[in-house]
Amino acid sequence: MNNQDQKINAVINALNDLFESRSEEINLTDIPFLEFKSGKNGTLVGKGLLWSGQGSAKQLIFTSNPDKFYSSEAIDLAAGKNLSINNVFVINEKELGPGITKSNLKELGRLKGLTVDGSVNINQYLFYDADTDRLGLGTDTPNSSISILENGVEIILGTTEYNRGSVGTYASNDFDIVTDNTPRISVSGGGDIELGNKNFGPIKVTVNGKFGINVSQPDQRADLHVSGAIKFNDKIHLSGIEPPTFGNHVQGDIVWNSAPSTNSYIGWVCVQSGNPGQWLPFGQIQPK
């Protein structure tokens, strides 16, 4: 160490001894700011404030790549104060600034309101596809506006055509409508429908209106409109212009005359089972 360096070190040590020996605060009223100038190496990197003498050194220094200040300690703002960038509010103890539009947050607390633009993926279970405007639970490729995939069965809710809603299964899976965790209406994958549950006794089915079977528009003169044969008390009721000439029939089956006229009969009744069985007319139609 040359003579000049020794003199500089002596001055620094004297100043340190002076500051450490003073119990009162040092008044810096006449000093407008602290200035750090680049040294012989032409850089400011590594210059700043250093607190030592108690544990590890505390630092607030200038670093590069990119240019920034490094603090070895946490920085605590007073309550009600905020951090701004270019005079634009960024954050305080309660809220984020409106300019923060992108984040990689991993965990959130309780939300009061949330607005999301674009697709959403929650825990690899809930998927919203902004391109198709569809929501999937358990599937990222929903086949309807809302789809729920569980145990290989996809439940869909949406529309199949204009102004017509749809709910059921996407593939050939059975579908149940349940109450009290019990199937009440069951539709098989092939389309067969079962009302009630055979394991829980009979149910009551009420139709408030006209009921049609194999007809698109039930006759308004009748509450029950059936196109075809019916079975009543284990007996078949048919319609025709004559008794059957083939097919198995049982005693008590009836054919109602579809073209009644004077001196003809209301119908024919099977009096002996067989193929086609023995049939006799009943109810001769006679004028008064």
C-alpha cells in the first residue's frame, strides 16, 4: 500500500470513529443527496449502501444485467402506502393495480368476483374452450355446450337443433332420471323407456291431457288414442273387417268390425284358442 492509500484509509477510519462516537443523530440538512460515481473501471455496479457490524452485512446496491437495485433485506411500506411504476399505481396492502393483466399465480384466497376472457383449465378437470364456447367436466373435448365425463360415460346438456334442448348421454349408454338416488325413469342405450323402478313397487303416472300411441296428433275426442291393437286384461283387441285367418289367438280375444253396416256384426270373439282359433260374431246390427 502506497503512502497516498495509507492517508486515505486513515481519514476513513477517523470519520468512522467520529460517527460511531456520536450518540446524537447526524444532521444532513445541507446534503441534498448521496452521489455514487463510477470508479476507475467506469461502472457503478456494486456501489450502494452497506450496513455492517451486526450479523451478515445488509446491502442496497446497484447491479446489472439488467440494471437494477439489489436489496438483501425485505422492504416494508407503511400502511396506506403503495408502490407505483412511472406514476401508475401497482400494489398496496389490499389490491393490485388495474394495469396488471398477466400473472402466473399458483394459489388464490377467497374471491368475491372473477371475470375471465378466454379458455380456462382448473386442475385438469374443468375445461372451458373459448373457441367452441363449450364447458367440460372431466373432459377437455366436450361434445355439447356442457359435458360431464365420468366412468367412461359422457352426460351432455345443450341443443341438438335450433330451438330444441337436449339432455342425456352422448354415446349408447343407459340414462336414468333419479330422485332420492333412485332411478325413476330409465332410457336404455337403444331407446327403450321404463317408468318406475321394479325394485321399489308400483308408481303413479298422471297424464294431464291427451295420450297417443303411434299417432302424432291424438284425437281430441278421446283421452287415449291408440293406432293398432291393444291388450286389455290379457286379451287382445283388434280391428278388422273379418275374423283373423292366421296367427295364434286365445279365447276371449276380440276383433272389432272396422266397417259395420246393417245386419252385420259389431265384431267377433275367439271362443276357442288356436291358430287362428275359433271365432264367432257378436252384436248383430239391426234397424229399428
